[in-house]
Amino acid sequence: MMLTCIRLAEDFDTTYRVNWFPQGADAPELDHPQELFAQGWMDDHFLSQEAFSALAQDALPIWSFQNDESPDRLIKHLNSGRSVLVEEGFEVLAFPWEDIEAIRPRYRGFIRQVGFTEEIREVMDRADAKLSGQGVSAYHIRRGDILNGLPWKHTTWPAKIEPEELYEAHLEKNADKTAIMFSDQPELIRRFQKRFPNLLQMSDIADVSGMTRAKRDFLELYTMSRADQVIAPVISAFSMAAARISGQQRKVFRDVLSEDEFQDASERVVQRLKGGSDNFLNVSEASHIYAKALFHIFQFGSDDRSQEAFDLARPLLEQGADNAFLPLLQSLNLFYLGKWRDALEMTDLALKSKDLWPEDYAVLCALRCAILGRLKRRWQAAVSFSRAYWAKPLRPDVVVLGSRAFYRDQLALRVLPPTDWSLQWYLRRPWFNFNSHVAQRKALIRLPCNFDMILLDWSDLALDQKAKRLLTDPSRIQLLTDGLVRAGDIPEDDPRRKSLQIVLNTHMGDISKSNAIDASRKVVSLRPENPLYHIRLACLFEGEGDLPKARLSMAEALACDPDNPFLIFAMGRFLERTGSVEQGENQILSAADIDVATASIQGKAGQIHLRRGNKGKARQYLQKAHDLFPPYKRFANQLKRAGG
């Protein structure tokens, strides 16, 4: 942020000031800026909180100018004596009228304009002399708290952890060149240095071991930035910042290794795992590297290596690896091997861990759904899918495993809310292009469902906040629209297609509310027995403020299926929103008594009783909500308030 301020001040002929972190507001190591900066420079550039507040009153954030086509508005703003706020730190900032590639290299020199102490500058000078312009590669290996810290050790970090073999592959290619390595595990660096004599570490530049955390971290960051290229895991804030300071983009191993080199290194990871956990820092590191190796073992188009994957995990579990994700991965291996009952047993065992992250708990529920579906236990499969879906609707594993069960008619759909399930069959989405536990094409060959179609009408049931924001996310609405376009087997005049198109067009602003209402009425007249279409019409009436018609449409939806807990719940929520709070709450309580698998319905019933002072009744519903998805902290906290 400071370098960006220096850049803007230089290019727009103005000054910059720094609002340093208030004491205790962020990390303790930032409480003493005098460890890094000379007092005179801080006197000139640091703002008091009062001065900052005064300047901020008529300031604008820098992002408010980032869609402008010219600098005119920004210049006018600055010339009026007003300020801009720079609050984003990890990107080189460039406006549309600027060339970011011309700006990026300048960052390397900006840091010399910052007034560091003599102690800090001395080490910076040494780093420059040793590394700058020498063709050095800098590597960052992340381990530390991911391996051993709580709760971090209990989920996988494929974007943060890279196996040593990838570093070795690049070092071997450049054995005649100087390199430097940074890691929170010093023993890893020492291991590399035995094989690669040209590999440096921070102590070869300067001894920072006795310095404070702030000094040490900054100097390592700066030293890394003096290398000609920074190579690190996909997600690493430390190396990303170093690359920005250096005026370049940080690289990942797929940028610097050929495909053959990458695959050969990945296969060496598998072979190291076969040698046992003694080849790793500890059994936790072996488990994390195992999780990473699975992406290689199960890559699309490769031979079936499910038994090999299972055999690699078994000794880790036997040696006492307590990482909560490991039984999950072994459950998947058993699933791929078609050992359905063993997979179910392992899944149930994995679900008992109190250390599971919410995402992994949802994956296990989805896996359990797929296993139960294969065992022809459709009701239980649907219950497990419901638990997974409402907790993490966007998790790729949940979508893939849920799609598998749905396509194979292994779900009792009565457990789930009224949806155009026959249309859902055709409404698919592209493959996920980011990491997940499940080996996608081993679980599912065809494209997965776009289950956002369910959220269009029932987002109120989701526990995940990002999932709830579907209606304000144009990219997700567009993905649904694209899926509908590709559903060529559904005729244009089919009520299913027309109803969904109205909903999508309304949210994209492509149709007026009055036209949407007229079109929805026609759909309802064609399919009066379908409660979903009545609910959609009610939402349009409610949006227009016509509450009597909205209430009538909701009543007609409920009349289609009077004992459906989702329709009763929807009516209750509508009544709450429109002023009939007590009547609405009673409807929600009735829905909860019928519902079997929806944590949000049970949770809302518990909250109603909690507000009414009925702690005993509240406990019953909140306990059920908690049991459906234990990692969701809100239900656990409310249960404590209810004395449970």
C-alpha cells in the first residue's frame, strides 16, 4: 500500500501519508513501527488517528476511480485538496488509461524511498549486493502451522503446500545458478543445501535470528524480492508481496517446469510416500503431501490407481496420523474401489471427528449420499445430500457427488424442496477448474448439475453466506442462463423453461416486473398443480408491493401440497416479512415438525422458541439443527444459550 502511495504521489504530483495500524488492531508485531522506520521519516509521513479521520471525511477510495477512462476526474479531485484512500495491498495498481507492465517494474525502486532505520537499510544493502541482477531464483516453502497448528492441520491446503520434489526439479535444471530459499521449517532448507551447494538461505545474507518478528519478516520479504524470479505455491501472501515489491509476477511450478518435468516430480512424490512417513518431517506432513499427491494419482486419463492410493493412506492412518481429512480421503478411495460398505463405515467414522472443517464435513455428507444411493437407500441418501447441500452448496465435491446420485435416481426427492427436477437433469454447468477432494471424472463422467437452480427459489435454506448471494452475483446467474440455452431438448414453449427464463431475466434486468408477472401467470395457468410456479409468481407480486396477490399465490402454492414442510416454511417466512410475525412463526414451527433434514428450518424453529423464552422446546429444535451440521457454530452457540 505504501509503495502504491509513493507511485501515485510521483505520477500525480502530490504527497502521501501513512495511517499505521493502531496498537492491538492487527498483529502484535506491528505495534512498534519504530523497529522498521526512522523516527524523522515517521514524523513526516505518519498520520495520527485524528488527522487521518479528518482527511478521510471527504476522501474517496482509490477503487472509485479504477473504471474511469481518463485521469481527469482523479486530477480534479486531488486539485480540490481532497485525498484518496489506498486500502488494497497485494496488487500493482494501474488505471485503465495506464500500462500496468510499464508501472510494475518501477515498484522495485519505490521501496528505497521509504525511510527505514540504519539497521534495516544495512541488511537491505547486503541483499541487493548479493542477489540483484544475478539471475537468482527465490523459493518459498510453506509448512509450519499448516502441519502442526490447530485447526489448520485438519484440512488440506493444495494451493499452499508444494512437495519438495518440485523444488528439486527446478533446482536441478539450474544447478549452476545461485538460488535462495525461505521456509518456516529450517530443516527443509538444510536438507536442500546438502544437495545444492549454490542454494542460499537468509543467514547467508545476514543473521536476523535475534531480531524482532517484524524486522525478521520484513527483511526476509525484501531479500526474496531482490531475486530475479520468485517461485512459490499458488497461494502465498508472503511470496506474492515479495514479487510485487520486486516489480514482477510471482511464478508457480507449472510456469517454470515442463509438463514432463512436473509429472516426473509428482511421481517421485508418490515413491517417497511408499517409503513411509520417516521420509517426511512428521506424519502430518506425510498426510498433507499425500493429499497433494492424489491430484497426480487421479489425474484425468490416467490408469486406475485407486488401490495404490488406498495402500498409501493405510500406513499413515495406522501410524496415528490424526489429520481429520485423512479418513475422508480414504473413504473416497474405498468409494472408487467399489467397496461400498467399507466406504460407508469409513465415512461414518470420519464424520465423528470434532476437528473436521465445515467444508470437509459437507464433502463427507455428500460422499455418504453417493454411497447410500449405490446401496439403494434412497431416503437416507437424500437426507445426507440435504445436509451437505444446504451447508456448502457451492463446494465442487458436493455438486459432483450430488449430481452422481441425482442422475442415477438414487435420491428420494421428497426430502428436498419443490424444484423442477426434470429440468435440473438438463441444466448443467462446466467442470470445475479448481481444487477439490473428489477426482471428478472418477465419480462422474457427464457434466455436473448446476444446483444453483435450487438456490434461485430456496436460498433462504442455505447456511453458507456466499451461496445466499446468488441473486446479486451476475456471473452465477449468467451460468444458469448459459445452461438453459444448452438444454436443447427442452422446447422453447415448455412451462419449465419459460418459468426459469422469467426468473433469470428478472434478476438480470432484462424484463420488466409487470411483463414478468404476466408471463408467470401464463405459466401458472398451464401448470396450476406445480407449487414452484405459484411461489415464483408470489415473489414477483411481493417485489411489486402487491401483498394481497402475493399472499394469495403463496396460499395456492401451499394448497398444491399442504403437508410439504418447505411450502409451509416459505409461507411462514412470507408472513414474517409482511408483518404477520406471530402467524409466520407458527407456520415455521409447523414446518420444523414435519421436516427431517434441513438444518436451517430446525434452527429457525429453535430461535423462535428461544425468543419466546421456551428454552426446553428451543433445545429440541436446536439440537436437531446442530446434529444435522455440527460444524455450524451458530446452532452450537444458540444451543448453549438454551441450556443445551
